[in-house]
Amino acid sequence: MFLKAGTVATAALAVAPADTLAKSKKSATPKKKILKVLGVGVGGRGHSDINGVCRNGKELYPDVEFIGIADTDWKYAKPVLDEYQKFYPNCKMYHDYRTMFAELLDQADAVVCGTADHTHAIICAEALVAGKHVYCEKPLTRTVYESRLLTKLAEKAGVATQMGNQGSSGEGVNLVCEWIWNGEIGEVTRVDAFTDRPIWPQGLEHPAEVQPIPSTLDWDAWIGPAPMRDYNEIYHPWNFRGWWDFGTGALGDMACHILHPAFKALKLGYPTKIQGSSTPLMAESCPSAQQVKFTFPARDNLPKVAMPEVEVTWCDGGLSPYRPEGLEIGKDLNDGGGCTIFYGTKDILVCGSYGRNPYLVSGRVPDAPKVCRRVPNGMNGHQRDWVRACLEDPATRVKTASDFSEAGPFNEMIAMGVAAIRLQGLNQVLEWDGENMKFTNIPEKATVRAMIKDGFTIKDGHPTFNKTYTDPVNAREFAAELIKPKYRDGWKLPDMPE
């Protein structure tokens, strides 16, 4: 039967007119792929992300179509919602991304997530389980476990991913990597970094005032998997970064930009030791200033440079590293929000926030070979490079500059730093088992606590602090929850892939 059917088909083709064959060939040409995208959290930074995906100035790219947009706050996001309904008349608008996913996720190819930190993991995990490409703002997640989960889910799904640390697509990060890998500054054993953030309030007590929920805000949806609390404008729309339940403070917000050159160039992986300190540790709000030191073990040597043990120190909130010896007097280390300083055995390398404007303290200008892939339009092409990866054949896809295979382990490092700050009351260097995601040397009966109120008053010129603290909690149990958070009832992450 097979041979007979094949013979008939051949005969039919033999007598087909030439114009019929031409039409057949033309109709068989595949149409250009259009990436159908859902946007979640489109006010603020999320607006920049979705614009970067689909717009070149005022012009829309023809390879992207937004079919749904969700934001819990229709006042904050109103200009974006109005704008995108004009761009894409068929684009549907939602308060709750869960409703949008239920109706449209199966029709979409990709998801852009620009929500507050505490909802990144659950939104992206659902999209990845459904086999969708994902772009997620930084920090990738609040915790180590959530980062590991997204890394593994992305690998299993075989999709294109990108974290929103746009400096990873810039020329500065490429140069830092190439100079270090070429041995221009020798072996690096110390890295110092800082940011001038926070530029939002931190070190705060729980707000005493209970405010009415705006009619345009779905507060329950905004809270998402975090513990429920009364609404106050101090949390939303922008200041969530300063609260433990919703954000990761200046460390989580800016280390994704500033420490990435070190993580990539030095091929850091998991740290083995970590310690943190800060201004008064509050129960609910990130401290006003903090310092964290990571110790990374020796890694495999590269052809032109060894990778010995290295200490990486981070500070923020007005604290900054000591100036490198030989640096020009009056030279401001703050470039675009902070800097990273690499101390090598031959020279000292400095780059600004996002890896921008790298230079050697000696003044020498290296001529290193170009070994990193260049992203078209650099940092400004970060979102479009993700679109490019989404549209490529998975078998030949070139990974983005901050694919979750790199962004996930990198974000684990940052989330560990946040955990170390909250565990500083143990008064010890913490030892870390990266593979198993746990601190290994917390004493069995150790406890930690944090300040609720400082109780500061002045009477007759005399200052008094009547400090109030949380009840002590078991440090091992507290650390476990910092690594893998407990979600509010009704919210659940998928299981970790094997």
C-alpha cells in the first residue's frame, strides 16, 4: 500500500502545471515567527522591560505581540495599560496574573515578569513548568531555594531565559572578563564592591497606621505568597525593596548589577564561608547600611591565569571600600551607583555599576583578545537579545547574557548575603554547603532575634533607648526558612526537578 500511494503521488506531480508548483512552493514558505508575550507587573521597571521587548523608540517590532498584561495596581500602571491597549488592541488587561495565566498562558510563548521581588519565583516557575520563555527582573528571587528551582525548571523546559541585570549585555562586563582571563592583572584574591543605595527607606519599624486599600489596588494579589498584613503606602509601589517579606534591600537590588562582573570573570560558583554585619537589625525592614564578606574556594585555573581562593566584600548604605593604593587623588569610585574593585597580583581593576567603564589603576590600557559574545546595542539590547533567543531553534540557540543557568547560581550568592545579614546575631562566620543549600555550623540550640522598636526618647536632655525585640527563635529553623520560604496558604511552588 505504501509503495502504491507513493507512485500515485509521483504521477500527480508529473502532470501538475508549473504555476501550481510555484504557488505550492510559495505557500510552503514558513511565516515569520511572532512571539506572543504576557507581561506581569508593568508599572515602574516592568514598563521599561516590556518596552525593551517590543519597541524601538516609538516603533513596534514586528516579531512581538503582547496578548495579555497584568498589574495589581491599575492606578500605578494606568499609563502603561492605556498605552499597550493602543499598541495591541486585542491585548487583555488583568489585575491578577493567575486569572491571566488561566485564560492565556497556553496561547502565549513567553512571559515578562517585573513584579516585586517576593512574587518573581512563583510567577516564573508556573511559566517555566508550562514551557514558556521567561524574562525576569532582578533579583531573580528573594531566596536561595527559589533561585535553584528556577534554574532547574528552565533547564528542564529548554527555553530562553534572561534576568534583568542589563549590565551583563554591556561592553564593560565583556572587557572585565577578557582582561582577567588574559592575565592582565594577575591572580585575583580580593574583590571589594559597593553601591550608593538604598535610595528608598530602610531600617524602619512596622508602620503604626492602617490605611484604606485604594480601590484601584488588588492588595491580596499584590501580597501574593507573603504573609498577609494591613495595607500601607510605605510598601507599595516602590518601597517594597526595603522590607524583608517583599524585597532584598540594597544588596539584592544592586549586587545583581555590581557583583556580576566578579561572578562571571572569576567563575565563582558557591561560596564556602560568609559573614554579615549592619546597622541595627530590624525585624521587618532591611538595615540602613550593611556589609557582607563571601569566601570562595580556589577554582579550576584558566589557560592564562590561576583562580585562587578569593574574598568578596560588599557594602552599601553610605559605606564604601577603602581606596586602592595608587588611585588618582579625587577620583570618585562611584560610577553609576557603585563600583567593583579587583585586586590582582599585577594590577588593580576598577569598574562601575553594571560593569561600566573598566580601567586599571596603573593607567595601562590592556589589548586583550575578544572572547565574549557581543550583544547588539549592548545594555540597551538586553531585552531584545532575549527575544532573539526565544525565536531561535532550541537545538542551535545561543544563550542570553544572563540566562538562568548563570543568573540562578549568581542570585543564590546574593540571597545568601541577605540571609547572612539576618543571621549576624550568631556572632560567627557561617559555613555554607552550596550543593545542599544549608549552613553547616549553626549550633543546635542557637537562637536569633531582631529589633521591633528602638524606643528612643529624650527627657530633660537625656536620651533613652527602651528597645523591644522579637522572641528568640531557633537559628537553624530560621535559617532554613531564609533559604526556602514558607508561602501563605493557597500559594505553592512546583516541586524541585531531580
